[in-house]
Amino acid sequence: VIKAYPSFFLQDSFTKYVGWSLYDKEDKVREAAVKALQVAFATPNAPNKLGQFTKRFLGRITQMTGDVKCSVAAQSVRLISDIFSVDKESKLLDNDKVEESLAKIFDPLPAIRQEAARFFRTFLRSEFQGNQQDTSKINREKLNMVVEFMDCFNIAGGEAAAYVVDAMWDIGSSFLYDWQQVVDAVMAYLSIDSTKDDEESQKDQLTLGIVHGIMMKLNDKPVLPAALVEAKQGPKAPSKLNDIQKRAGLKAMSEQLASCLPDLMTKFHNSPTQIVWLTEIIQDMELPIYSEKQLDQWFHKLLDGLSKLFFDCTRDDVLQALAKTWHTLTTATFPMKSDAEKKLATVVKSLEGTKSRRQSQESVSWQRIAALYQFMDLNGHFWERLLTAVVSSAGGQAADVSVVPYVAKCGFYGVLWKIASVQKSSSIGDAAEAKEDIQQLLRHMLSMLAVRDANVECTMPLFLGTCDVACALGGAPVEALQIALKEDDLNVLVCAWEDLMNADPFPFAEKAVKDGWIYDLKRATIALCRLLPYSSGACAQLLTHYMKHPTILEVLRHQRSKVWRYEEPSESWSMEFKALVAVYTKYNESHGQQEEETYKAFVNLASQFAREHIPHFPVYAKAFKGSVP
């Protein structure tokens, strides 16, 4: 109707009703009102006809870009873009409202991000409309404008660049496809000191973030981490580049980056996030470029830079990224692979020969070994060092508790590599030797748990590592390596788990830190449940903590339901009865306030078991033909 009779229906006496609908409590009404206004602003001479209306309701329209309903917010951003497109003379939209709407490109919901990206594309085109400059120069200026825009927002960790590339890539933003200009923009910032917290320093990091995002997109990898994106993903826009264009783009980007990566690693050597980006760029680039373009000198510089970073950095995520890059360089098929293998052998030799006179050196050494062990099977010297470190820690000789988590992690990776090597060799002698080594490692890890229960921050990774090793052996594909834990070993694990349950290592920490600890507790409980036989006393002891924490209750309830479903109901009842007996025994042995608390715990546990069984009683009666034990 508005399209057919714009002169009649675009009068203030009619449009005010649409404006009032923008405030409606029903989201469908608000969305319909916004869509009606999109039609209205698409009619000829709309800014003049809707001038008074826009001045009156523009604040509300801008406010709706943050609507609680995703579809309403997305359509509101589109409406702002429509107003901007047709409003050439009266300038109803001021810079603040334009910037506020463009900032929705950082929204976690993809539908809103996509509309904001389209608005951004419209905005950039309007800035260069009628410009007779060379296309590459225009693309460079657009890129600079986007970087300056991102720099206005305090979004940590380089997330701003990831949001922009993720949103603008699939809508055909030409400046992102100009590979030469993108890399030149990064090179232009090489002379700036990235350690200084100034405006230019932020821009060089943001520009590198754009390069990283482009490389991820060319390899069809997600740019945004899952933690930064809402779980509900809307329909994805079709990519403007086909597979052939992506391969050509990847080759062009690799060619441009090949000679500047060593300088970039030198520049960002103190910036962990940027180092991770650079390692991922190396993993994604076409490595044969170094041979094709005869860039041997630059490749050796790249290897030297990676080696230096590996021994200078101490953050776990950075070391893992560097180790993964080494793995990529030594497993990819390209002519200069042998150079990477020789350099990695030098790195491993340096780790092998590390003499830890100081505890801090020992901790960092194991941290690097753990990072490499995840991707490659280190030689026998490392297994001997591992056993020595575990034995000394089990004996209480190692004063530096920061070593223990990395030793535990190395133990798990080492066991996986030993299982894999036995699978390949299929030799009985190799299997027997490997089983003896693994049994020795597991025995000493359990001894470590027995003496380390006072330090819960150390106990948690050690506990998880021990459970992982035990699970790997319990389900080992080679029958000769399968090892089952004894009842005493299971009791050690349960006691260590109880220490973790009763500990509060971060009483004054932020909520995120405490939530991380709860998540680790859940992982520890799941790992323990995988190991404990239902008939063991250790399993019954585990159930005595059924009511301890909602997260633990969820895991243990799932464990009981598995027994009901796949075993016999009587197995579950026997397990629960043993748990109640354990709590009741503790009640009989307690005195005073502890006696009262234990009795209350016994009653609550018995009541909880009863409440969960009563709804299933008819099923039990049917299963046991009327005679329920």
C-alpha cells in the first residue's frame, strides 16, 4: 500500500502509527514496523516526505539496533543503512548514530553482524563515490579506514579484526581480496615498536589480525573462536570466492608473506596473541612457495625465528602453537622439509641436553617438552627423564610444584606414543618392555598423588593425567598393554578426588576463575567414573559425595543411569547401599557438630536416592515380575 500510494500514506498523520509500533512489547509488531519503514524509505523523495518523522523517531530506531530480539535488531540496522543510502542532502543521520550502528559488526549474533557489514560496505562505497583513483589505492584507503574504525573500540585480544573479517568476507568486500594491499599495509607498520601502547601500535596488531583472518577464510577455517560466537548460527551468506579463486588467493598471500614473516616474528616477539596468529598463518600458507621462488634465505630466517620464539616464550598456548607449526613444517610435503627437520632436531637436542640447575629452568624445560610431545614422539632419553622426574616428585624431592603438571601431561603423551609404536612393531618383546615402562610410570604417578594432596593446584593436573593414562591403558588397542588398576590404586584416586572436592584454592578470585575450577572438577569426576568398576568400594565412596555440588550430582546421576540401563538395577541398588553404609559408618564414628552434619548428610543422601527411584518403581516391578528386591 505504501509503495502504491506514497504521497498519501507517507504523511505524518499515518506514519506516526508506525512510529508508535516501534515501542510495542511484541517483537513481531516491532519487526513489522521496521520492515514497513524500510519500504517507506525506498520510495522516491522519501527523506523530504519523512523528515519530521525521522527527526522524531530516529533515536528509537537507533536504540532498536540493540533490541533483545535478534531479527528486530538486524532489521533495524538494515533500516539505518537504508536511511543512510537515500539521505544525501538533509543529513538526518549524524556521525554518532552512524558509528553506533556500524559498531554492531562486533555483535556476537551473526545475523546482526552481517547487516552491519553490509552497512559498512555501503558507507565505504559512499566515501569513494566518484573517486577516479586507481582501484588498489582505493582498497588501501578503505582498509586504513576500517583499521581506524576498529581502533576506536576497546576490544581486547585482537577480536575486533576477527569480527570484521568474519562479517565482511562473504558479502564481497573488495578491499579484503586485494592481497597485495593487505600485506603492504602490514609491512608499513614494521618500523613501529609494538611494545608501546600507543595508537599506531594498536593499528599494526589490528592489520595483522586482518591478514590472519583472511588466511583462515582462504582455508575455510572459522575466524572467530567458538567462545566468542552465540551457539545459534543463522543462515550463512554464500561466499563470493569459489574454490579456484581461494586457491589462487592462498598462493598469492603465501607469496606476499613468505619474505616478511621473519621480520613480523621479530616485531611481535613480545605479543603472545600475535605470535599465535603468525604460527597459524605459517600452518595455513602454501609452503612450496619457498622453493618455487627460491626463498631459501627467508625460510632459514623463518626457522631461526621459530626456534628463538620456542625458547623465549613461556605461555602454554603460544608454545603449543609453535610446536604445531614445527609439526606442520616437518610433515608437509615440500622440497625444504629436510631443512625444517634438521632445525627441529637441533631444538630437540637443546631440550635433551638441558641441565636444570635452577627449578625455574626445569619447569620451563618440561613445559616445552610437553608442547612438543603432543605432536611428535621424542626419543628414549625423554622417557628416562620423565621417569626420573616422576620418581623424584613421588619421593617428595622436587620442591618446584610447577614442574608436576607438565610432567603429568608428558606422561600421558608418552604413553600414547608407546602404544602407537607397539601397534606398528607388533613385537612381543617391544610390548613387554613398553608395558613395564608404563606400569612403572603409573605406579609413581599414583605415589605422587598420595604425597601431593596438600597442593590442590598441583593435584588437579596430576589427577587428570593419571586418569588419562589409566583410561588409555584400560582401552589399549594392543591387548598385551592393557592394565587394570587394583582396588588400592582406585582408593588413592578417590582420596585425591575428595581432596579436590573439599578444596577452595581461589577464595577471592573472580567468577571466571572459580567457574574454571568447577569445570576442572567436573572433568576430574568424569575421568574417575570411567575408571571405577561399579562393584568396587571406591565407586561407593565416590557416591557418598552425591549431594556435594550440582555439577558433580549431574555427572554421578549420569553414571548411575548407565548402571540402570546397561547393567542390572540391583547393581545400582548395591552401589547406593554401600555408599549409605559408608556415610552411616562415618556418622557412628563422629562426635559433636560433625555427628549432626554427618547424620544430616546420611538422611539427605538416602532421601535423594529414594526420590529418584520411586518414579521407576512400576518398571522395576514389571522387570522383577512383582517381586522387587
